[in-house]
Amino acid sequence: MAILSRTLLLVGAVAGLATAQTIQQNGQTVAATEDTVPVAAATVGDELVLTDDIIAQLTSQELTNVSLFAFPDNSTTGEVKRGLFDQCKTFPGDLLWPIPAAWKVFDLLTGGALIKTVPIGAACYKKSGHYDATKCNDILANWNESPTHADDPTSVMSPLFQGKTCMPQNAANGTCELGGFPSYAVKISTVAQIQLAINFARNTNIRLIVKNTGHDFLGKSSGAGALSIWTHNLKSIDFIKNYKGYSYTGPALKLGAGVEVGELYAAADKYGVSAVGGECKGVGVVGGYIQGGGHSPLSSLYGMGADQVLSIDIVLPDGRFITADEKHNTDVFWAVRGGGGSTFGVVTSMTVKVYPRLVYSGLTFYVTSGNDSIANYTNEVFTAAVEAYWRKFPLYAAKGHYGYSSIYPRFDGVPGFTWEFHPWWSPKTKLVDFKATIAPLLAEWNAIGFDVEDSLANFFEYDNFYEPWTKHFPTEFVANADLRTGSRLLPAKNWEDPATLNKTISTMLDVMQTSALIMYNIVGKKQCGVDNAVNPAWRENLFYVIVGSGWADTSSPEDIEAANKGITFDKGAKLRSISPGAGSYLNEADIAEPNFQQSFWGTNYDRLLSIKKKLDPWDTFWAPTAVGSEGWYVTGQESWLPTQNGRLCRK
């Protein structure tokens, strides 16, 4: 009877979407407007939250369809919802899709935070109804910069997975459609707004996604017909000089969900401390970065981004706002630190440990190989130098180094390569000591004619993190719509056996012939007393590599398919062949990674899936390659290029 009653209640609520939205006020039935509907938030501690009392008050006032914003009761399960709705998420045009009046009430309850999506590229389409020549020119001029997309409610930095349905570059001859953009977004400034969005999506069976910056490489911030929770504006940063936890006492930073890496590092510099964050300026720290594990220029010393977390404030799939730490809500605390974003709830803030200010030394260089006048070295010398560097990875990782470099095939038609260090650095090390550590490599390089030390290398030393990070790390180039990437974690054991090491190097040199290599000599150093969901492969890693495959807009369908399949079945297969049982970094992985559960989480996956099912029996949260995602699919996709431009359905 409980299930039947609940089902009838939901059916009645959804059927009511076709009626006018009203509320009782002073004994009168009046229209639901800004003047009659209060913002659904109450102050609890330092936060504005949605409470049972608020829902009860709105219910007593007979606000139309207030049940769509209610928390689940004990009898509400995923099975109830699957009995009410079909096998797919409710989609625009469906009978049960909320009418505009219902979205209006949603907007009122959030205090005007609901945004109906207009694709960022619409400003360039004269017939879109949103044409703006000045704005269009600005978008085109800054298309490959992170803020262009982070500051827009729904734009993402990997438009390939959105479906490329409103590209500003194609405005002259193309069309502008919503595609894989969400239908609506909520501009979040309070916890209550997140709770309202989660409850509404869960109760109406609408797909729910989360966007912070939109930096995700696999399309997790896109979704056709979805409601998006946009956390980018939660920018608070609080320095705690003496945080007192259960197993840690010392300095910490409490970070709002919208804080980006550049903002984290600026704050750490201001307070005279060192923080573990990403390499790219525009990455959201406590969003997908930490939740996905997150590697750092300091990982070989202090471990992964997720290893720094002391406390998590999060709204769960049932809409409840909780704090998780090592003594409270411990399953949530374990899972969110490395289990992936858009899976277990929406994080509003995290408290992370920070470290003393350090000295940094290292080098940068840029060289080119080939057999022409612009080349610094022949291809033979270049290849020998790269191999010599790779063979010494164990020494440098043990010293806490972060070797960040990239090798690209030359794009001018001349056989050869470019190699850029940006940078190779050593935290907690004076320059004289860094040079002593790498002296054997420099001597070996000189012996083969790769004499970068005196003419091409730029050595540096700084007494802080922020200055070398600002000067020597590259600005990220984003929003390339014709590029697929994949990645692999190559374990330290490959360097323990000469035959295995030779095979590893020969395979990497083979992959290098047809792909860029973005390389990190790094280990996700295991931190004493820290247990979380980070991929165990990070703890054994020595060589993290990203590979890519691109094409042109004018490429034939056959060439585009071949380029996409090449990431998974050519380059990816070769990398997997030299690292069986290892893994990949889930935030920078191939969206078609075979057996992604093992590759992204290893032995942690079964526990993660169990926690996911317990916290979210309704499947409120779903994202490609996320924990539990294997039970769903997006309709209308090529197996070799799954975008988010389609209906989300259960398998």
C-alpha cells in the first residue's frame, strides 16, 4: 500500500503540471509569483538550506506541486520511480516533462536562480534570436581560453561530447541547436538551491548533471534534456591557521565548490603556505579534480589532491546536506575522495590541509628535431635523449620531482619532433642540488650530442610555489572540437626488469610516431594514515602519459571514425599491453576505455558501486564512465564516439 500511495501521489503531482501554479495566502488562493512564493531557504549554521519545515510550510499553503521539491520518505525507492516512469529519463516533449509554469515555481523557490539554456554559440547565429555581433567576436577571439566556458552557465571545454550542435565557428553555414546542452541550469549561491534542484530532478525523473568550470574531458558536464547544477560561483576561501581534526592538526583552507586552481594557489601564496592542486589554472579544485583523485605538481611529495581532504560538505542524492569526515558519514568521505564527480552528490565545500612554503628549482627547454635548418638535433640524437631521460624516472620520482613535458610530431611536413619541458621541477630542493641529481643525465646527453645545458635549458630557483607556477606552466588550450585523448599510468615495476623496460620504451617510441605525448614523471605518493577511493595504480605509477588523436572538420566520416577508434584500439591498446593490471586517470581518460571500472578504480570499484547504490537507489546522478554508469546509455550514439546528445536510458 505504501508503494501504491506514493505512486498515486507522484502521478497526481505530475498531472498537476498542466494546471496553473497557485498558493494559499491569508486564506485566499493566489497566483504563485515573486510576491507570494517565499525563497525556500532557512539559515542553519552558516548555510542557507532547505528543511523539512520549509516543505511542510509550503505544503500547508498548498503551493502547487510542492511535492516535486520534497525529500524522499522511507518508502521511496528506485523501484517506485521505475514503476512510475519508463526506462528512460524524462525528456523534453514527453508527456511528463514539466510545463513552463512548473519551472517558474522552481525559479521562485530558488530566488530567481534558474536559467533556461541559450548555447554560447547562439550569439553568432543571426536567426537564433540571440545574435550579438560584439559578443560573438569576443567568443571567437577567446574560444580556446578556459574562462570563456567556465563563466557561461552551460558551455563546456570539450564540445565534442556535447555534440558540436551550435559551434560559433560554423555560424555562416551551420545550425544552432541545444543538442547535448542541458535544458536548464541553476546558478548556485546557496545549499538550498542545490537541494531544490536534486529533489526536483529526482521526483520528476529528469536527468541531472553538475557543472563547475566545464573542464571535464569526457562530457560529464553535458547532457541533453538535463537540469544542470552550476557551482562555479561558490568562491569562498577561508584560511584556518590551526585546524584541529581527528588525525591532523595544522593549517588548512576551506574551499567553496567554485574555487579554481589559480585562485587556490593565489590564496596559498597570500597566506604563506603550499597547497596541493592541479596543473591547469582553470580547473575546479573541489569539483571533478579532487573527486577524481587529481594529480599535482606536488604529488610526488604529498600525494594526490584527494589525499589532502579533511572534511566535505555535500548534498546527497536524497537532497540532504551533510558533512563527511573520518568520523562522520565515513562511506561518503571515502568515496568522494577519488570516486569521481557527479556520482555521490554535489559538493559545496571541502577543507584541505596545506603545507609550509617551499623552495623550488628546475628547468625548462624547447627543442626541435629533424634534418633541416630549424632543427636543433637529428631525429636519432633526439630519440636517444628521450630514451635516456625515461630510463632514469625512478631516481627522479624518489626525489619528489615533477617532470612535466610534451613531445609532438612536427606539423610542418618535416619528419621530426618538438620536446618542451614546462617544467621539470623539484620541490623542496635548491638549484645546486637539482643540478647534482640530473648531472649524470646531462653528461649522457652531452655525450650523444644533445647539449641543452649551456644553450637551450633555462634553469630556475624560487622560494615559493606561485611564482614558478605562474611563469613556467603553460596556459591551457581548450575547446578543441576535433580531438580525442586517452591516458595510461605506467607502473614502477616496468623499470625493475630490463626486458620489460626495453619493451616499455620501444612501445612509447612507437606511439610517439603518430601521437603527441603529454608526459608526467610522477608518483601519487601514499600518505600515512590516508585511505580513500583514489585509483591504487597512482601509488605505483612512475610515468603518466596522455595521448591524442585529431582530425579536421573537412575529414571524411571514415577518417573521423578511424581517428576515434585509434585512441582506444591502437594507441590505447599499445599502452595497455605494457601495463596489464595498471590503470588510467579517470579525469583525462579515453571515454571508451575498456573495462573502465578496473582502469579507473582498480580494487576499489566494488565498494564504490555498493556505496553508490546505497546513496542513490534512484540513479539521480549519472555521468559517462562514472561509478554505476554501466547500467545506462545515451541513445543515438556511435559506439566509437559516445556524446551526450541523446536521451539517457536504462539498459
